[in-house]
Amino acid sequence: MTAQAGICAEPNLHAYYLMFDIKPDAFEAVRAALAEVPALWQSLCQEYPDADFSGLVAVGNEAWDELYPGARPAKLAPFPAQQEGQRSAPETPFDLFFQLRADRLDVAYIAVQRIMARLAGKVELKDERQGFRYLDSRDLTGFVDGTENPQGENRAAVALVAEGRFADGSYIHVQRYKHKMARWQKLALKAQEDIYGRTKSDNIEYESAHKAPTAHTKRTSLKDAAGNSMEILRQSMPWGSAAEQGLVFISCCNTPLHFSRMLESMFQPDEAGAFDHLTLFTQAETGAAFFAPSEEWLATQGDL
């Protein structure tokens, strides 16, 4: 099997993120259109070799059975929404998610237009965002994003299903966060660093003993019952306008469990009442669960 390149791609300068819902009578036509996507990814790479383009399409939990009724990824499930007082991570299901990334903004936009042309009349565009690299891969809060990401060959080991009909596919969770920047910027530098559990300028993580139980790095660095790290591969990028700023958070993993546990740890207080204090300074506006199948699955319309 061949994984879609966007799952494990190294960071780029630019991205477009598109969310669609499929029109009720168009599932068969969309299935046929998605069969052309692997060839589209390849053609863009060949036409613009300097752009380092990578594409990814993933199918939503609620749309999967009608789009591909023959088989379903075993662990594909609804987005694990969270609600705790004023802090929330809502579920906002979408049928299709496209991640289009490149080191040239024009090439990323060309990819957008080609996707729109192939899906014209078959879908409704529900959400779009343009992502960009900020400084040396930092979030707009000023902290380096994705520091804990697996590197090298371990990226695929973490992100991709290892075997079976859905080998080289990935469970994808996407959230669009809107930061409370005015509130964040009122904090002193040390207060910001304590919330992350990491220094800001040189990106040095605190020693575990020096982290508050509410630190972001402590709430999201989890282990399973056997003591193994519950890793995910993040493909997140900032988005922003003159008035609003935030992060498109994207988790890729060979199981949805790691992301679900991580999100729960961020939002739900533990026995001592501790939760991730970063959630006081950013609000998730969307949340959706998808599966990104292999290129062969797409090309054969699920006939594997």
C-alpha cells in the first residue's frame, strides 16, 4: 500500500484546509472523483517540483459507510467532544477533509482550484482556512509547535496503520482553534512558559519535576498501561487575519485512542482538579474525525 504523502510530510511554508459535506445524491460521483486524487497529487508534484507539494484527503466518520459501504476502518468513531464549564472542544462533523501543502502558495492554491473543479456540483464547501509557517514553526502564541513530533521513520510508525485492508491509512482528527490573543499577551513571559512547561525563545522543555500539573506538555505527554508513550503526528499550522488568529490542529495516528486520551487530559480535571491551562487562552471552534485511506484504496474506490 502507499500512504498519501500529506500524512507524514515534513513541514511546509503554506497550506490550504478544506472541509466539505457531500450532497445527498452524490456519494457515487464523489467516490469516483476521489479515485482520481492520487493521480492529481502526483501530477502536481511533477509539474512543480520546487514546491514540495503534498496532498491528503480524509473521509469523515459519518460519511464513510455511504461512501465506502464495503468495509470500515475498525476504530473510526465520532470526534471525542469535551465540555467542562466555559472550556469546550465541540464536535462539528464534516464529510471530507483536504490538506493541501506546499512551499509555494500559488501551487497550494492551484491544488485548491483543481479539487474544487473535480468536486463541483457534488459537495458543499463548509469551511476553508489558509495555514502558514510562522517564524521557525511557531504557534502564534510564540511557542514552537510540534516539538514532541516523531522524527524520521518513526513518523510513519506513529501515523500509519500497519496491516490489513486499511494499511498505510491514518486516523485524522482536525480542530480549528481561535486564540484569545489579547488575554494571552497580557501574561508575563514566565507565566506563558509555565503554561506550556517550556521556555519560549530557546524551546527548552522544563524538567518534569519543575512542571506544574496544569502545564500543556504535562497534560499531553501520556503513557499507556504498559508505559509506552501515546504519540501522535501533528501536522498543525497557524492561521490568521487582521482580527483573528489561531491554529488548525491536525492529529495523524494509527489509532484514534491517543488523540482521544490527549484531548480528555487537556479538558477534564484530574483528581486534584488540574487541567491544561492553555485551554483558558484558546477556543476550539471545530472538531471532526476522519480516516485517510491509502492511495490504492482511493484509486480502486475501496475495492481492495
